[in-house]
Amino acid sequence: MKVEVSIVIPAYNIASYVGKCLESVLAQTLKDIEVIVVDDGSTDETVEVIKLYKNKDKRIKLIQKENGGVTSARLAGIRVATGEYIGFVDGDDQIEADMYERLLANAIKYHADISHCGYQMVFPKRVDYYYNTGRLIQQNNITGLKDLISGEFVEPGLWNKVFHKKLFYELLKKDLMDLKIKYNEDLLMNYFLFKESNNAIYEDWCPYHYMIRGNSATGAALSVQKLMDPIKVLMYIESESVCEKELQDIVLKRLAYQLVNISSMNMKHKKEFLIIQQEVREMLKNRMPQILRNAVCSKKDKLAALWVSIWPWSYGFIHRIYAHITGIDKKYLVE
């Protein structure tokens, strides 16, 4: 059997969810797939559940490794993938039956190295769609990167896409992924892959079900690494993007947003957070001349950055009141 798409599924302590995930993947209307499940050192019954499905369907491959994080698990799966295209599904999420057939059909029809789609964020009591407009958008190398960094039509996750296998050669050969990055690692890998691509095709329908639970990464407790990893990723991309001025401006706009957000947070006098916050405020002050000259940053962006660089506490206080009144602070709340 020729494998059209290799689907890599990282799994860590998700015994309660991985079965539903595998059922949705194995039910794909595209049958010429291989399903590479990488157990990242689970300490619960995850492996036993995977083996039950593996015994029923020969398309499943199981890799067991020591715990190293989701990036190392994905890389382990990529290295053994035999498909022409490679896709990813998080082991506690679910997908609709036609997802990979349509993604592959779009890739072939439009001669695209990357084919991607929208998704739905599934809470226990509601579903948010991103964005389900039905639009079809072709992206060349530059527009794909710009849309990725700006968040326009490119979700920075890896799980709503298929990538041609050739895009991974450089990433694997040069060992580009920093395994110490635990947050925004998807954006970093996407950056490397979009950078290698000639073109991409985006269809805005939402077959990927991103499941939100109380113990999901989206709701994970605040940590220094959760604050700093996104900044590290953006600064790395900024240092790489020296040849494209508009792309650099888009990166700086997103970086400024992160710096403003962290600088104005209420850290509740936790010493380690307060130290990091002070460092971030200095970064914001040093970046202000660039931010004020940035052609992509709006007047609102520039005013917010300037305000926070001078009076961070007042901005944070007013923003928290606004978020409470509008309900923004409850957007990802799991009830």
C-alpha cells in the first residue's frame, strides 16, 4: 500500500482520551494512511489503550520513548514516516472523517506544499469556530509566512495541516528545533516549514476538534517558561527574517503584544515572576523606537506599548476592568 499521508500523534498520559482520538483518525475516508502514535513516556494506561487499537488496525505504528516533550515526540514520528505528506493530531483531540481526504485533494489540485484548514475549539458547554467561512486562499512563500506570524488564516498549531515530506529535510538535517521550548513550539516548527515551502492552500472549514478540558495546556498554570518561550520564539524568527522588511515588522508587532501583555500583568508579588516582568519591561522600553516606527503596528498598538512602557500598572488595571466587563477574561474558562 502506498501511504499518502502519515499522521503523527504524540501521546502522554491521555488514556482517557486517546481511544476517541484514534477512532476518529482510523475512520478517515482517506484509507491510504499510516498512523504513527508516539508515546512520550506515559505513566498511566495510555500504551495499553493504543495497543488495543494497534491489534485491530495494521495502519497503526507505536513508538515508545522516554519523556522528552511534544516536540521530541513529533520528531520521532517524522523520522519514521513514509507518507508523501505528513500531518499531526494531538492525542486528546478528534477530527472529522473527511479531513485528510480534503486536505490532500487541495494539496494535489493546487500543487501546494502545505494544505491547511480551520478548526473548532470544543468546550464542555460550547463550540467556538475559527472561522468556517468556506473561503479558499492560495499563499505563496512570503504571504504564507506573513499570514502565519500575523495569525491571518494560519493557525500556528501543526494539527490542522498536511506538509509535503520534503519540507522536513532541512529541519531534521540541521536539527533546528529547540527541545527546551515547551510553549509556542508549534509556531517555531511551522515557521521552518512555511519557510521551505513554495506555496500553500487554505480552505476555511473546521474539521479539527480542539478539545478544551480543565487539564489542557491552554489552561495550564502560569510559569516563567510559559511567559518567556513565546518571546524567545518570536525573537528567533525576527533574527532569521532579515531579508523581508514587512515580515520583520509583523514579527515585531506580535512581539510588542507579548511584551505589553507580560509587562502589564498582575503578578501578585511572586518574586520569580516579578523579576521576569522587570526584564520584559526593559525589553519593551528598548524596543519602543522600533515599535513607534513600525509600519504594521496600528496607532492603538503603539499607544498601548508607549503607555505600558511608562505606566504599566495603570494600563494593566484598566485592561483587567475592560476584560472583566466584556467577558474576554472568561473566553477560555472551562466551566
